[in-house]
Amino acid sequence: MAYDAVLADRVRDVLETLVGVDAASVVEKPMFGGLAFVVDDYLALAVSHQGGLLLRVDPDAEQQLRTRPHVDDLVMRDRPVRGWLRVEAEGCVLDEDLRRWVEEGVARAHQLPARHDDAARTADG
């Protein structure tokens, strides 16, 4: 199953309106059979090929976020992935819900340490 192109468009719309997110800092990449959104060099969220979102979250907030409707662990190879949640499609129907999830993923990406530019590192020796 391909990812939901309408949901991907809705994610793009939210990203365009977020304060602190420069359009040039967002990169889309096909990943995990879906479409990933990389913000400031970190994978923030993805539109899943199974429907809904895969969402990067602060591991300390994971348990609290999991109590929201339509949210569960992201499981890969029969193991939950710490710092990631799956938001079912039903949890993204309302624009305000989708916005909260996108904000959550972007906020976590912004919390992570800045990555160094490989080209600059090579040039500097």
C-alpha cells in the first residue's frame, strides 16, 4: 500500500505555517515505504504506508503521548522503537490533531544536537 498523498499534502501545509521552520530546512525522502519529512537534518515524522504517521517524540514524553487516542508504539522487527510513536490515520483526521502531531515531531527534531556539515569538516581537515 502506498502512503496517503492527501495526508502528505496536509503535513506539508502544516510545516509551511510553523514558526521556526524554514522551508529550506525541510527535506522529503521516500522511506519505510512512506514519505519521511526531515527537518534540520533529523527525521521528524513520516506518512506511513500503513496509514497515519510515524512520529519522533521526546522519549521522556512517550508514555504520556501514548495515552492519546489512536496512538501506539512504533514497532520494528517485533520491538518498540524508543522515541517513536505510530499515530493511526484516525488520529490525524482533524486539522488541529494533525498540527499537534507535526509540531511534536518538529519540536523533537529541534531538540536534537545540530549536525556538523560534512563538507566543512572535510575542508577543515
